[in-house]
Amino acid sequence: MASARKPWLIAVAGAGALAVCATAALLPGGFREQLGLATRLTARWSAFWFLAAFAARPLFEMFGGIWREVLRQRRYIGLGFALAHTIHGACFTWLLLATDETRPPIVFIVGGAGYLLMWAMAATSSDAAMRALGRNWRRLHTTGMWWLWFVFTASYAGRIARAETMTLGLLMTPLFMLAALIRIPALRRRLSHRST
């Protein structure tokens, strides 16, 4: 029997991001510190939703079990990620507009392209869009998925060089690298055999 669809996962992702923002606003510190914390934590919250959607299929093929359900709900997990990451983007934009925080132009170019691809993927996450776009649907979603993976991975890798964020970088960068590696069929089969 097919698993029931769970669109409420989208609401869970969005509510989690909003809860992070509310918690940051209640913590001690000034407006800038609170908004900066909300920006950082919503990025981490959305990163885990992205990883779940990104690695769902290889993890199911390797281990089965609970990953079967994650794979079945991948569309809603991906849409949940898009909602949570949009909230992160709103926090980030507010931080830039309300404070003297700045970023290099490359951040806006690469990150902005990531958001455009993410929203395009979210807008076409339906059976009707898949049928209408045909092969272009797969091209869009594959390109967007890997572009977003690169943005996350480069962002966390860059944190390794700074003492105050080194621990986060050392934790998250290998996680994203491993998620990419298990998408390689030969490596996935090798890992599956070893786990068996």
C-alpha cells in the first residue's frame, strides 16, 4: 500500500524556522545580535532539510528502512526546505538592510542564483509540472540541487578557516561531502556491501 502524502512536513519546516527566529528574539542581546543569530540558525535548520531531500534516494538504496518513507516524502521535504530557506533569506536580507553588515559580490551572485533555482524547483514540484517540462524538469532539478549543495558546502568550508566557526565548519563540511559521495553509484554499492 502506498504511503500517504504528508504535505504538513512543509508547515513543520516553516514553523521550525519561525520558532528559531522567535527564540533568537527572546535571547539577551541587542537587535543586531538577535537578528544575526536568527540568520545563522535558520540556515542550519534549512541545511538539514536540504540534506534529507538530497540524500534520500542513496540512503534508501543503501539502508532501506526508515529511508523508504523519507524518499516517499522527498517532495514535501524539499518544499519544506524551500520555505525554511526563504525565511533564512528574509532574515539575511533584513540583517543587511538594518545594519552595516556586508558581503562580497560573489555571495549575492552565487547565493542569489541558488535562491532563483530553489524557487523554480519549488514552483515545479508537482506531477503536472513534471509532465509539462519533460526532460527539462530533471535538468532543472538536478542543476538546482547541485548548485544548492555547492553553496552550502562552500559556505561551511569557509568557516573552517575562522576560529569562532571552525567547529561548525568541521562538522558540516564532511557531512555535505559525504552526502555528495554516496550519490556516486559505484561508491554507494561498495558502502552497501560493507554494511551488509
